[in-house]
Amino acid sequence: MPTTNRLLALDVMRGITIAGMILVNNPGSWGHIFTPLEHASWNGLTPTDLVFPFFMFIMGVSTYFSLKKYDFKFSSEAAWKIAKRTLIIFGIGLALGWFGLFCRTTLDFGNTEMTFSERLMHGLLPFDKIRALGVMQRLALSYCGASIIILLINHKKVLYVAGGILVAYLAILLLGNGFDLTENNVINIVDRALFGENHMYKEVMPDGSKFAFDPEGLLSTLPCLAHVLLGFYVGKIINEVKDNGQRIQQIFIFGTILLFAGFLLSYGCPINKKVWSTTFVMVTCGLGSLLLSLLIWLIDIKGYVSWSRFFESFGINPLFMYVLGALLSILFGTIPLIITPEVVTIKGFIYNDLLLSWLPDLWASLSFAIFFVLFNWIFGHILYKKRIYIKI
């Protein structure tokens, strides 16, 4: 297999993460999910907790190649590109939040206390409760912050900067009750002060009550800058090391060091996705590096590519496919097929009437998630076959 700087493994890993995000975000029923497909309730790590940080890691790898054209130097052209992409991604995140509220309010035909026109007006103007932050907003802020850091410093020092960010954030967590799911958590204090409870994610507590705590909060986006910088360093290895065997070796060693260091430090700093703890960054970047090295070996060295075509369809247009999945999820969950005697949505019909009629709860829920991934794949595969690349 000839050695090139363009690695198919990068597209495949992007595709695996996007397909994984769509899968775990769309069970048939949130009350019936296999444990590995659930997020850790607080401290801890499940396979589901890996998909978003893996995408953040790969975004860092890609950032190396996108900023290389500017010779890693700050310029008006580079600043404009970063600002434009940040605003677009952040804006899409807000638009998705608005669209979800609009559909859930306007298409709520079970609400007999309001007329359709009243629901429409409430749906068009839900700005009193739209969520300020989210997945896309976190991606935007992380990309922006990390890119500016890379262009303002010697990019060979990114590991030192990433380490400094992680140490500083660890101090903030330890001094600010960062590992407590309470109102005294410094992450929660910042988000409440800036956005207010109405614009924050509501965490479901063990007793069923809801508590305003945003897992994509502003302060907890700080370690995401380090996340992108660590991915950037792996991108640097891929670019500078021309032999794929050496690439794998260096990425594997880097990932192993991060992984073991993260697990060792977890005795004092718990691995926690919802606060994006320092050890969460280290462990997930370590695992991401190991997965990438495995994919390079399988695909770009051994040439085992037939199995990877499915994920390529997600990976060549990753952000578009994520947004498409979010839009379709909203539409499937709100568009009614039947209004009387009770409202039945597209998702409700497929899950309750088709899958639950012959499958147990857990398997029916998983089957719907798999069906939904395949439905999204159809659109991605059409773009893949036509070689259409939608850049966001």
C-alpha cells in the first residue's frame, strides 16, 4: 500500500463517530436502552461517552491540515476563515435548538388547551427557553479557541499549552466543587449567571426530578481546547512522519501514555464527561489515538477497506450528517401520522406499532436506533457516490 499524507482512516474514524452519535441519540425509547448505549450517570465512562470526544479529537487532527495552508501564522485571511466557520457552526446549533422547540410546540396536537395558531406563535418565538449551548456550539467554540492558540504560538508547543489548560481546569474543578452535581458547582454557577436556568439543559436526577446543569456548559468547554490541541498534535505526527509504520508507532505510544496517565490520575480526578474533566480528556484522547492507529494499520497499510465504505459515507460530510440526523430525529418525533383518537408520530408508529409488536423492549429500542442510522446513511451514501462534499 503506497504511503501518502491523505489517510482514509481519518474519514472512517469521523464516520464511526458520527454514526455512533446518531445511534446513541436515537433509541426507540429512552426508558429501554442497553447499558453500554447509555451515558454514565455522573463519574465513570461508557462506550457512549466516547463518541463525542472522539469527534472532537478528530476535529483537532483535521485542524492541523486546515491551518497548515496559513503556515500556522495569524493573518486576516486565517482569522476570517476561523470566525466565519465558528459563527456558522454556532448558528446551526442555535437553529437546531429553535427548530426542535418549534416542532414540538406547533405539532403538539395532543395539546387541546391551545389552538394551532396559538401553538404556531409560541413555536415561532421560543426565545425565552431556547438552550444557549449544545454540541454544535461546543464544537464551534472549541475550534475557534484552539485555532487561535495554534496561530498565536509556536505550534510545536501545543502539548505544553494543552497540559497547562488541563492543569488549570483541574484546579478550577477541585476548588469550585466541580465534581458535585449541585448548585454550588462552579460550572453550574457560571452557566446560571450567564444564561439562566431557562436556557440550560435539564439533567434528570435519580428521583425523576429535573436539575438545570448543562453538560456542554461554557466553563467546561475550556478543556475542550486542550482536546482539540491534542488531536492537532496527532495531525502533526501524521503530516511529518511519512512512513505509515512509524506513524502508527508514534500515535500508539502517544495514546498509550495519555490513557495510562489519565487512568492513574482518575483516583484524584474522576473521569467525568458531564464536566469534561481533565482525566476524561486524557483517557478519551488516548483511546482515540489508539483507535486511529488501528484504523491506519487496517485500512492504509493492510488495505482492508471494503468494511469501511459504510462509515466513509458518514465521514466525508461529518457535520452535515450530524445536522441531518438531528433534523430527521426532530421530524420523526414530532410529525403525526395519526391525530385521533391519539397522536401517533412517525417514530411512535415504527417503534410501538411495528417493532414492539414482535421484539422485546430493549431490542425494539435498539432496532429503531439501527434503522435510523441506516436511514441517514442512505443520504450520506448518495453524497458519497456523487462525490459531493458539503463543508461547514
